[in-house]
Amino acid sequence: MLAAVQQSGSALRYAVAELQADRSVVLAAVQQSGLALWHAAAELKVDYDTVLAAVQQNGQALAYACAELQADRDVVLAPVQQNGQMLGSVLGFAAAGPQVDR
């Protein structure tokens, strides 16, 4: 499965629950396609490194992160550093809750 998600992160949707909860498999998937975070187990949607990798690959993955990480300054700004045009997309997350600084 690791090879499959490295080729296409969206392949994570076909993985069994155990693999959707496997940090190394999910990390490989979100590095290839940030939106694969949607198919990750809940415990990985609260994992800082996994979510950060996802939003760095695709800022829209922020929608699938837990609320705490959606309010994390570094996580919210990561997509903007990759693509300044993402600023408008992430402002809604930044305004939605208190900011968490690491």
C-alpha cells in the first residue's frame, strides 16, 4: 500500500482502516496529495506533522484537519508560503478561532 499511495495519494481511500491509521502510510499519501488527509484516521487528523505535510502539499487539506490545527498559526500559514494566492482561502480558518502558536 505504501507504494500505491506514493504513486497516488488518493489511493488511501481504498486502504483498510488499519492502514488509514498507519502514520507512515498516511504521511506518504498526503505528501503526494494533501487532500488524502480526508481519508486518514481521525487520530492522524490531529497529528501536527501529518496535517502540516498535507497543507504544504495542498492548502485545501486544512478543511480536513482538526479544529485545533485549523487555528494553529504555522499550519494555517504553510500553504501561503507555498502559494501566496492561498491567503484568501486560509483567512477563513484563521478568523474562525483563537490562534495557537507553537
